Amino acid sequence: MTLQQARKESASPAAPGALADFLRAHRARITPEQAGVATYGAVRRVPGLRREELAQLAGVSVNYYTRLEQGEAMNPSPGVVTALARALQLDEDAAAYLHTIAGTTQPAASGMTEAEDSEADMSFTFDRLVEHMPGTAAITLSATNDVLSYNQLAYQLFFFHLDLAEQWNTHRLLFTDPYTRDLYRYWNEEASLAVASLRFHAASTPDDTAVQALVGELCVTSREFARLWAGHPVRRCTRGTKHLIHPEYGDLDLEYQVLHAPDGNGRRILIHTAAPETTTADALTLMRESAA
């Protein structure tokens, strides 16, 4: 894939081609057994479901569904998109993404939930919040995961091998920096989540040139990123666990959570903590003491 092709693909997440690619990719993932489709032992020449099988599950004509996959049908109704999401067995995030690229929903104006909106009461600037979290490894990120700020604990965990004069991007590091790759015990899982999260963000901001440039760059510089991006994974990553192999402190299991900026501009704080009375909690304590 060339840089021009990659940028063109990433620049139009709401275009018919994006909808067609998504439908094909997710149809191929569902087995007849998962969908409850009888095969009677017949040899199948395609992975996943056939077009006619998915069309039947969604309650649309085979001809119409075929035109959707070929990028020929325009403006499907919300009901059709909901039926397709159900037939494809999409989770909430992937279904929302499907509606977005089909043009049947509009992204929320602020991108905030009610819980996130309560952050507007903070009396100090969002980007400086990380300075007030000495017990956590906290990083402020842009909408495209550029590192805007970080505290000492986050630096010791993720960035101490990097040039302080450079602009860091966690997606770029994950796919192109050997140290960062080795830092994750389950790199394949972390990479899949990163691409799924970026794909979700790209759908809500189709005109964001920074997203287009990042996707285009990574599709060229990382075959693994290009392969994952082509698979159309979608997920809104807000919390979970990161499993690290730190060169000095060994295996660490960090619980993470994402806090969004109250102005809805895509900035967010990524917070890493450790469960009390664990080896990871002990390691974080040692890191804080060594930094002090």
C-alpha cells in the first residue's frame, strides 16, 4: 500500500467504500455455527457467511446487500443498518461505528458522557492534572495519541529510553519502536486494541487531517498496522489492563482508565494504577522512591 492510497483510505471513513469494506471484513468473521446457519456438511469456499446468508439474517434482499458490499447502494436506512449490525453480531461500539460510516447517525457534539461532563468542574487546567497524580502513571494524550504531558512515574514506565526533544506518539511507538514493542507482554492484543480505538475515533472525525496523516504513515511503515487497519476492528477503549515486561522491574499488571477533557476536543488522560498489595504496586512504590 502506498502512502497516497493509505491516506485516501483513511480520509473517507464515511464513504461507501468504508461501509463496503467493513461489511465484507465482519461478514468473513462470523461462522455459520455462530450465526445459527445450517450447512449440512457442505464444503464452503468462502470464510464466514455467504452474502445471501447474511442478507437473510438481516431481512434484506440479496441484491440490495450485494450492492452495499460493492459500494453501489447509497444511504441505507437506520433500520437496515441496525439489522445488519444485529446480523453481524456487532457489539455496541462497532454498531455505533457502522451507523456512523453509513451516515445514519451523527457523532455527539461533545463526545462526552454525563460522567465525563462532570470533569468541567475542575479548577485547574486539564493538561496539568497529571502533575497531581503522583501515585499513578498518568499521560495526557491528544486525539491522535500524541503525548502532551506525563508525570515521573509514566516516564519511568514508558518513555525513559526516548529523546526528550522529540514529539512522542503512543501509536507510532507501539508499531515502530522496538523497546515499546518488547515492553508489552501481549503485544498483539495491545496492537489490536490501539488500531480498533483509532478506527473508532476516525469515524467520528472524518475530516481530521491529523488522523488521516497518522493512519497513512503507519500503513506504510508497519505491515502489521496496515493488516489490522484493513480488518476494520472497532472498539472504544476506556478501561482495562496493560501487561508489561519492564526491563528493571519485571512483569507488571497495570489497570488503566481514560478520562476525557471537558471541552470534547479529543484530549484525554490515560491513568495507570496497580491493585493494592501486589508485586506491581510494590514496583510502582520503588519507582517513586527512586525518582525522589
